[in-house]
Amino acid sequence: MTTIMPEKTIINDIQWFMEREGEVIATSEPFEIDRDRIQSFCTAIDNREWVHWDEDRCNEQFGGVISPLFMLPALFPTLFFQSFEYGSINALFYGADRFRLLAPIVAGVMVTATTRIAEVVRKDKAITVRYDVTFNAVSQDEPVAVGAFLIRYW
């Protein structure tokens, strides 16, 4: 199956962010959080908790293995860059102010990330943008996670 991705917004100037403060700027395409991705992530961070590995026990309690807490924040750049590309600006992922997992992410779930520019702070010739991000499972009405991420631009 071929997926046609929407055109990316190319950002060439930090003024772009200041003009959109308070606005939702993108919702990513659905991204599958499958068992192999969960277990590869867990292997990379040496996470051996049973909720990511014991399929029989997880099927009984959750309906499948579940994603570790920090997997969604780690995927934020991937989901962000589905919609954006940097032209003549520089960027550095600067951190996270907060992250809350609101519901288990069961293997096989399709997740989207809706990104809003919450705040733009200017310092010298650079800015720090705080993004409020809501992660939604395609099959659920309520968000599965929320977070605030910081990117520094110059």
C-alpha cells in the first residue's frame, strides 16, 4: 500500500513561529505502535518489564503488550517532521517540560500527534518554542498522552 504524504511546510524564518503562537500547526498521519517497535525500543533502553514482553499475561490484562512511558516522547520528532522541514534556520531539540501517559498504548494502536505552538520566547537572536502535543489513538475518543516539548531555533 502506498501512502501519499501531504506536502511539508518548509520553515525558513523564526518569525513563522511567532506569527502562529497559540495555534495548532499540525496533526501527524497515524503511526503504528506495533509489538516489534515496542520491543525494539525496550531492548535499546534495556527495559525488561513484563508489560512489554509477556504477551500471554499482557493479552489477559491489557489486550496486548504495552508501550513504555518514554516511547511516545521519543517519537515526537518523527511525527513532527512528517509535517515540517527546516530551510534556512537551525534547530535543537531542547527538552520536555512535562509528559503524561493517560492510557496504556497497546501494541497495534495507530497514534497521531497534534502539535500546538504554546509559547514563543525570544532571547537574543534565537527563540525557544514550547509545543503542547496531544497524542491520540485513532480508535479512542480521549487522548492517550500529553506533553510539552521545547525546541530552540536560530
